[in-house]
Amino acid sequence: MLEHSIDIQLKHPDDSFSLFGSNERHLRLMEQELGVVIHARTEKVQVIGQEEHVEQARLVIQSLLVLVSRGLVINTPDVVTAISMAKNDEIEKFVALYEEEIIKDNYGKPIRVKTLGQKLYVDSVKRHDIVFGIGPAGTGKTFLAVTLAVTALKRGQVKRIVLTRPAVEAGESLGFLPGDLKEKVDPYLRPVYDALYQILGKEQTTRLMEREIIEIAPLAYMRGRTLEDAFVILDEAQNTTIMQMKMFLTRLGFNSKMIVNGDISQIDLPRKVKSGLIDATEKLSKIPQIDFVHFSAKDVVRHPVVAQIINAYEQEALAADSRASFETIGEPSRKYNGEE
């Protein structure tokens, strides 16, 4: 196939470094993911490859240059997102993701949505009392939920934050609470702690927890409570039973919001126990104040190969479901064959 070549003019001498980073790490990432060769110079960038791939690279580079012109620092996740959106014919929406800042983290760095799925998620939380975020790891569900909770707390929209998750690994059940359950479940809440530390810093997080403005607890500790003026987050919701999910959702009080996050491909419940998250999607989808946002491999903001791994597993799961359906339909009834 014939190679195609284009030149992209740069407006400022520093644009190449701002775009491609130290040691041209972003340049190498673009070459690897888009299948092109890129030559970066002070005054221009040359892209060589198949015409379709060159066009994708052009769109990625020009979109990132818009951010550079606005004084934004380009990080690897930004490049990963731009590449993914170019491959999915969504690159025209890329720059719009950077137009709204949710909050600044503990280091003064702006926190913004990184994908269209994340934008849909954030917008949904603004409009609904309860939002379910369903999708694979790496899509930013937990981090965004904590970010939105802290933002609401800082703006005085709520008086406290409650973060919880089922403790399947610790043997949690609604009828039995081992004395050291909280100690057992804390390691599994590490993503929540990491998010809080990044946004608030460790010292402020600790102070707010001591004052019970931020509460982190196993799901079973929610029983019998009504949570008013609170931002409540349930993580790893795929591991709730139907009873646990009902119990949690009915804790919602006045002037409160709930976010329920989970990944239905990572259910750790016993085989015959139905996930409360799956059950909720079936029962609650028609309630106006509740919304369901579904993430996919396109929303993974990690190393590019992670999105490919997730997509491969999703395709295999779909193929397995298809085979199971075919086998069920194609299986003759035992009675028809003269069997009892």
C-alpha cells in the first residue's frame, strides 16, 4: 500500500516539546498505537504512513496542539484518550472534555473528565439522585465518584461523605458482623483512600474522618440508617446480594446523592447467588430519578494495552453467551426423543 506523508506546521518553537514530552515519549506512543512514523522538528511535524493512519495522527496532533495553545500540560493519559477517540471517530469531541474543571487536587492540578463516558457520568450525577456506573476497571468510576463527593462537600451541598463496599472477601453477611470486619475490609477500600489522598491530602482526609465528616465503612454498617445531607458511594457493587442492594438504596435520605459503581464481569459471589447490581439494572431502569451509565473499553484511561485486554475479554464473553444461547436453542427436548 502506498505511503502517505503530511506536514503539520507548529506556531511556536516549544510546541514540539510540549506536545511530545521529554524523550519524545508521546511521539513513540503515537507511532506505536497509530502505525505511523513521526519526525518532529522545531517548526513542523511530519507524519508518514498509510493514509487512514496518517489522518488519525493528524487529528490527534492538532487536537493536542489546541490544548497546548491554551497553556495546558499534555500528559500521557491525554494522548491515550486522543488516540482512542481518533480510532473511534470521536476526536472532534476531544477538546470539549477539557472545557470544564471539576475541582483541583491537593497539588493544585485540575481534575477533568478524560473520556466521553466519564463526561456522561458526571453530567448524570448532576441531574439524578442515584446514578449507577457500570463498567470495567480503569474507567475512573471510583476516582470520579470521590471527586464529585468532595466537590459537593466543599460547596456546602452536603454535610458528609459516606463510602462503602461489600466485604465478600471478609465473609460479610447482613446477619453476622465479625468484630474485626472493618479492619479486614480496609485494604479493599484502598482505591477510595488513594482518591481521597490525591484530592484532599492525607492529613485533611484523616482530620475529616476523625470528625466523621468522611465515613468509610463496610456495607453492612449501613443497615438501619437514613443518610441525609450526604453523598454516598457504593463501590464494587457487583458483589452485593439483592438484599444488600435493596438495603443500601433505601438508606437514601433528603438532600442526598448516591453513586453505585460496579463491574459485572468481576462478580465474586457464590455461583447461585444473583448480583444485586444486575438485579437493580433489571428492576430500576424506569425510575426517572435513577440513571445507569455504562462504561466500555473505550473509557479505559490506562496503558493502551489494558483497553485491548478488556476488549478481548468482553468479546470472548459475548461469544460464550452466543454459544450458550445457540446450544440451548438447538438442544432437542428429552421428551421428544422418547426419554423421560
